[in-house]
Amino acid sequence: MNVRKFTASTSRGAWSLVREALGPDAVILSNRAIDGGVEILALAGEDMASLAEPMVERAAISETTLASLVPHHKPTQPAPLALTSNVSDAAPASDRVEISTAELNNMMSEIRSMRGMLEIQLSELAWNDPQKREPVKSTALREMLAAGFSASLARYLIARLPAGASNQSGMDWIKSILTRNLTTIGDENEILEKGGVYALVGPTGVGKTTTTAKLAARCVMRHGPGKLALITTDGYRIGGYEQLRIYGKILGVMVHSVKDEADLRIALDELKGKHTVLIDTVGVSQRDQMVADQIAMLAGAGDQVKRLLCLNATSTGETLNEVVRSYMGDGLAGCILTKLDEAATIGSALDVVIRQKLNLYYVANGQRVPEDLHVANQQYLVDRAFKLKRETAPFQLGDAEIPAVMANTVRAMNDKSLREVILG
């Protein structure tokens, strides 16, 4: 086994030397700053692989090599690490120690951790350079992050920014890509004219009941109260049924309450003559097993039930991604963004809609029924995302903070959902 030392004026230079000498599978053992540069101790991938042979329960490793692998290990007679030549494990038997599989696994874990930290550090350095050399990309990146878009999506688009673009043309290009990949219904005929059975689903407090009332009002305005039916499965929340019943009374529409799949099938069979049936479901946390039960109940009631997921625009991108994954089931008809009037930025919500390839039906921006419900407009929403970011200046990233944020997106760049973004 040979531990090699590489020195260079920068981390990038040292890492290049490692890759050139030991290949891309080299294992980094240590990385430290020295006078005038950086020093890296590395091990060839095949040498490290030999440590983990599955048939070897215990391996003999020289104390010198062990000391280079485990900094906190103190052998009885420590041997200094050679600084100008390769370190060999061909030591006399008297100088060898036994090492258990558990200790070897611990060493491997520490090495992987060190390698991960080095990758992040090198990524930061790698981003610092183009940030200075390509100010247009740097500006576009800051704009996207400030608008709430994820670092991975921002980096993916920035890497493909047309050469020679100005700040304005670069941002126009990014907005056009986001707009093209934001799928909407275009007009209300998808619901109001075609009709059908729609169930509004989502976590507690996202605004399902109010949104159901807004949709109901639009249906009544188009076809009259006799063509609409309302169903609620919200038997858990105090006042849940009463809230929808009040809306139904104002609209002149009867509200039916169901508690399980059998009830829902019976209700839908009785209401099959209605042009549109809207189902207001009980709010369930995305981490609750009841989400799967709810999906099964709606699916069991018949193929005609289309689920619309209500997404809270004030939530973080991570939370919204988790909500979509939980509620996806065998597929969603689309989604509705709620609480736009309360969101400081909406880039994270649009990011999730684009990444998850959801069909965006409506956006809701207030409590008024039915005024505060609008058919989604791609260009308006993308423009709004970048306008809103100006109001969140205290929370925007500075130049010195961007490399650290972008360094964590290296693995995310292989995200399949990003690769499928249409850039044509």
C-alpha cells in the first residue's frame, strides 16, 4: 500500500495532481494548508479496496500506515510519515499490529467523510473562479436564489446560459425556460365546461375548504346550483362540515358528508347526474399514514375521481417536495397554489411544480369567495417570482455566501427531474 503526498499552490492544483497520478478513484486521506500552498495525502483506489476484502476477517497493517490512516491512533513505537517518498507497508512482522473489521469500517467511514468535505471545499473553490470571471452568470444565479428557486435548478440553468448573454438577455432566457416548463390548464373549461368529480387534497391548513367554496361559486355562476354537488370527508376537524355547509347554503347547494369509501361510493352513485361534484377532504400531514388511506378511499370510489393537490405557497421547497411525493399516489390531475398573498417568495413553489411536472390549475391569493381564485398564468407567475424577491433583501445571499450554498448542489446536478427540463 502506498500513501502519496501531493503539494500545489491551490487545492484545485493538488487535486489535479492526485487524479493524474492515482486516477479518479483515489482516496483522500488528509488535506491541509502549508506554507505557500496545499498538501494532500492520497491513496490509490485499488489499495484501499484491498483493505476491505470480504474473506479477510483481520488484516495486518504496518503501524506507519495505520498512523497515516487514523490520526488519533498512537502506536507503541510511532514511525514518522515520510514526506519525500512513498510509504510502504512492507514492514517487519514485529512492527505489525492486528486490526479488527469494526476498526477498519470506522477508518473507512472517516476517510469517506474526509473525502466528502474535500469535495465540498473544492466545489466552493471551483465556483469562486467562474463567479468572478462570468459576472452575468453570477448575477442570474443571485436573482434565482433570491426569488426562492432551488440552488440545484439555478445551477442547472446557469450552466446552460447562452454564451455572450447580457444581464437582461440572460434573465429573459431563464424566465422563458421557466415559463415553458410551467404547465397550466390555460382556461377554466378544463373544469367548468367538462365537469367531473374533483377531490381537493392536501395537508391541514392549506386552504382546501375555502378553495372548494371558490370553485363551487364559479361552477354555480356558470351552470347554476342544480348542476353542482358538494361532498365533505372532513369529519375530524371541529366545524369542518359546518364551514362548507354555510358556503353551500349561500350558493344554494346541498352538502353531503361521508366517512368512508363505502359512503363515498353511495354518494357518488346518487349524484351521478350532476355536472360537477367537488369533494373537500380532511387535511392530513404528509407524514401521516392516513394519506395513503385517503388516496385508497378516493381511488376505491371509482376512476372518475380526480385529485387536485393544494400546495401552500408559503412553505419551503423541501416541504412542498415532501408533500407532493406523499400525495402523488398513482398520479394527480393537477395542483392549486394557495396563500400567494402570504408568500414572501414563490420561486420555491414554482420550482416544485416544474420539477414534479404538475399541471397547475389555479392560484389563490386571499379569502374572498370567489374573487381570490385565478387561472394560473405562467408568465405572470414567473415575473411575480422575480419581483417579490426585491422585498426580501435582508435574506438574500451575498457574494461570499454563494459558493458555500452552491457546493452542496454537486450531487443534485444528476437529479433526473432536472435533466428532463426542456431547454430546446
